[in-house]
Amino acid sequence: MPPAAAVVGRSIMKAFRHLATQDLHTRRVEEAYRVVVECVTAVDPAMRLYMFGSTAVYGVHEKGSDVDFVALSETDVEDGKGEDAATQVAKGLQAEFLGKLAKVVRQKHFSWNVEEVRRTRVPVIRVKGGGGVDFDITANRRNGVRNSALLRAYFEQDPPCRWLSMGVKRWSKRVGLNASVVGGSITSYGFNLMVVYYLLQRGALQFIPPTAIDVAKVAPVPPYLPLEPPQNDGVELGDQVLDFLQFYMHEFDAAHHVVSLSRPGITTKEQLNWTKDAEDRARMNGEKINYQWCIEDPYELNLNVGRNVTPLKRDFLRKHMDKARETALLTST
Ligand code: CTP
Ligand code: MG
């Protein structure tokens, strides 16, 4: 017997009690924004800087969480619904800009650790040691800004749902499912897509077509969206967490269906051609693409955000979800 919703909710609230005394305002990362703008401007004064990732998605900044930035050209912004180029040429140009940027960051802030990562799907520079805030910087890619704005637009429909997302994210990191920890396979972004998809399936949110999101209408620094403590001592939150686990363990048909925000209702693997046959052939950067636990990226063509979920990792996911009911997302132990 899993614990009652009230117990689960209270336990999760307790795990986040440190937030009650924290300043969660997004202005706390404005200083980091200014520092990066200064460096970007030194490379190319016409480039604009956008913040995305969790700060944009939730409208709050949790202490210690990294910040994602992207430098966009004026044309990128004006064509705010445009598709990002996925060619090697585009990737090369992004890496070239980021190389120059890395140089400037090192010059201006010689004690910081600046790493250029080129092997990934998206070229990125990782900066550590910037006054307690670590950040990633990418170039000329709108999709991160768009998918963050899409997730945020969903959470704005029902701001308390951010607690479900934050609880799931915290749990995913602690049990080792999150791609940010060794052996993990699904990013926080992937878990957010799962959370919103679940809420859509339950009719708790209204569908938003991804094409509606326009970078030209997104604020470069995300506005603050105050996070109120869960209502009713966490009863609804506990209910939602248990129902989320129930949904992915027993209702979501992982063998045939895809977690997707691209269209309302059900999306099948068949529809996307994410079949056994495609799985046997598909590779990305030499790595196998799995279609065991499918999460469709709303903007990237033919990209499974769950591509690193092997059959073994899918079993881990199920086992951890089963356990999570008893442990209130690993907050009660
Ligand atoms: N992102 C993406 N595609 C991915 C992974 C990430 O576009 N496959 C983008 C998304 O815009 C996401 C941002 O990168 O919002 C940051 O990703 P991630 O770090 O996974 O999510 P956060 O919400 O920032 O969570 P965390 O607090 O763990 O950093
Ligand atoms: Mg992040």
C-alpha cells in the first residue's frame, strides 16, 4: 500500500523547505547575464543574449542550479518561429563563434574554468566558477528558448504544477535516472516533457501548439513567477505525484506510444516511424538511438529526447517509479 496523498505531499514539501527562506527572484541571475552580455558584445556587438532552461521554465532561480544562455543574431530573433539548421556547416559556424567567445571569457575572467564542448549534438561552452553561478552558452539556436517558453506557458496555466516538476526532477537526480548524473539517461528537460504530457492527458492543462511560440515575443531575461507553497498542506501535490507515477507505470503504453507535446491526444511510434527497424539503423554521433521510451522533441525534427533509454534503463525507470510511490519521490527516507 502506498502512503496516503497527504503524507506524500507533506514529505515533498519538507524536502523543499529550504526554498522558503531563499530569494528565488530571477534578478539573482541578472548579474551573470550582464557578465555574459559583455563578453558576447566584445565578440559581436550585434548578437543578443537569451536566458533559457529552468530559470525560464519555472520563472524562479534555485540556488546552485546552472543557467543556460544562447547568443542569437538579430535575424534569428526576428525569424523567431524559424527552424534551427542542423547541418554540419551551421554547427561549425556556431563552434567558431563560441571559440571566440571562450577566448574573451578567459581573458576577462582568468580564474574561471571555460570548456569548449564540440562533440555534443549542439556545440556549447561550459563556464564554471562565475561567482557561484555556472552556465552553458550556445549560439544561433532558437529551440532552447522556444521549448523553455513552451514549458513555461504550460506552467503558467497552473503555476502549482511546478512543484510536481521540481519533485520529479529532484528525485530523478537522486536515483540516478537524470542524464546530469553518471549512468542517467533522461535530461531534466525530458522529465519536464513527461510532466506536461501527463497533465495534458489528464486534462489538467490546455494544449498549446508549439508553433505558437515566437522568440521575437520572448523576454531575454525571463520574468519572475512567484512560487507559492503548495495548497492544503500538500494534499493535491501528493495526489498528483502518485497519479503521475500511476500514469507512467500502468497507463502510458511505452511499447506503442510517444510522450509528445507536438499534437493533442495520442502520438504513436508508428506515426513517427520510430520502429524496431529504425532503431536498428539509427545512430547519432556514433551512438545508438533507442526507441524504448519515446519523448518527441516539440521543435527538433525526428529527435527522441528519450533516445538514451536502453531496455535496461527503461526497467530501472519502472523500478524507481514503483519505489517512488513508497518513498514519496525519495523524500521520506
Ligand atoms: N534542452 C534541449 N534539448 C535537450 C536538453 C535540453 O533543448 N535534449 C534545453 C531546454 O531548453 C532546457 C535547457 O536546455 O530547458 C536546459 O536543460 P536541462 O538542464 O535538462 O533542464 P533544466 O530545466 O535547466 O534543469 P536543471 O535544473 O537540471 O539544469
Ligand atoms: Mg539547466
